[in-house]
Amino acid sequence: MTKLRVGALALLGMCMAGVAHAQGANDAKDFPTRPIRIMGGGVGSTADFLSRFIGQKLNEKWAQPVVVDSRSGAGGTLAADVVAKAAPDGYNLVMGHAGPMVSAVALYKDLPYDPVKDFAPLSRMTTGVVVLVTHPSVPVINTKELIAFIRQKGNFSYSSAGNGTISHLAGELFNGLAGVKVLHVPYKSAGFALTALLSSETQISFLSPVTAHAQLKAGRVKALAVSSKTRFAGTPEIPSAVEAGIPGMDARLWFGLFTTAKTPRAVVMKLNQEITDVLNKPDVKQMLLTQGAEAAPSTPEELGDFVKSELARWTPIIKAAGIKAD
């Protein structure tokens, strides 16, 4: 191949890249021109609450409908798979969390997507905790009494938001740390897990304070501990895991927005800017904290690195503990 031809091909490649970049910028400038869909979680879950919240805020910014698809089941993997296989144009988002983005890798042998390769991270939404809660009929006032009561009575079960969710992992950590065996009962979403607890189908649960907010305030469930080493700012009245006597139960709840891999960078950055603008507003931060979640906006790269770090942390824990998808 002659030097002239090589030079011509290189120049052509540069021109094509320039055209693609310009096209991507133009796409982002006008984005969105049609409705956007957010795959949330089941009704009553924190993922559903956050999806509807950010959806409303984005709708106000764009004057474009933002539709929340509250699809539950399989620990959030059904919703994530929809976005993994969508067109890479930024019009399909998923409210990701530990279930579909981290623990599913270890729990599901034939997971139909790769949480790192098949998604474009946009921004983290919130961080938080899950709360160890009991039905009021359980005659205990703290975690030590609960552990003693479980050992005495046996036949206890806990409801979770689904296989692989933080509520599931926290329950298994509790079993290991307390030296008890509380039966795991997975539900399609956190809302169903809360309903199961309220109806005494299960005796305890590990729920997001967002999900259990109204029931905690009304005293319909008893809160014994949060799943972090220190007290959580959104629920300062609830003891930390260290105070409760289970210091190893460090399981942070987080949520982040993702779209399909290979979405143009300019579209990703526009979505990131719009989302973080909302989350950085003082009134939004205060409202979320009051509900039991802490706003935690990030860059796409920070969210992507965070997912990788969570995979590195939880995968060996899940395997070593023999945690299974029930």
C-alpha cells in the first residue's frame, strides 16, 4: 500500500470521526425529542420512588414525558435486561442497585447481560442503609433480645426485596454474625416484602427506610438497627450495627441511573448534567434525607468505578457464605 493511499485513508478516518462527533453533539443538543422510559422497581420500592421522583423533575426540565415502568422480579434483573438490550440512544434508563448490577453476577449462572459491559453509567442517585425491622408482635426491644428470642423459639423468617438485593444480603450477614438461621423469603419487590411483614407472613425484614418510612413513623414496625457501622443521617434515632451488637453487618444501599452501552458520549453527559443538577439542589437533598436516602450525585466514571468496586467486594462474600437465589 503506498504512502499516499495510507495518508488518504487516515484522513478519511479522521473526517468520519469528526462527522460522528458532530452528529453526537447535535443529537445531544436536541435530546430528548420523544418520551424517555425509566425501568424502576416494583411499586412501593425505593427504586420505584426514586424513578418517579427523578422522572418528574426531568419532565419539568424537558417538557417531554418520562414514563416509569415499574417492572419487578428476579432481584431487578428483569428490568435491567430490558435496558441492556435497548437501542443505544439514551431513551431507556434503569434504576440500578446492588441486585441487578452486583450480586446477580454471582447468583445467576445464566445472567443475560454484563453489568459492566452492557450499560453506560449516568450518575449515582442516592446512598443509604437498610433497617432491621420486626413485626410489633415480636416481644423484643433491641437486636440482642431478638437474637436470643430467635434462638429460643426458632422457626423465624425474613422477607427481602428479592434475591441478591441488599435486603437479602443483609439478612444473610445477620444470620452469619448472629449465629442463627432465619429463613429467607424473597418477594418481587420491597413493597411486597413490607406487606409480608405487616401481615405477619414473616417476622422480620431488612428494608430501606424509604420503603418503610410511613410504617416506621406510624409505629407499625419496630426498627432495631441500621446496616452500617455508624448511625445514618436519614434515621438518626435508629442504632448503628455496632451499637446493636452486630458490627460486621455493613451493607450500604445505593441506587444509580444507567442507560444502554454505546450511547453517544454527548447524550450520556447531557443526562448526567440534568440528573446531577436536580440532586445537587439543597431542597432536594433535604427532602430525600427526610425520606431516608442521601443524595449522592456522581460522574459517569465514578459510578462505573463504584460498580466495579462493589463487584470486587461482594462476589467473594456471596460465594464464601454460600448465598443462593431462593
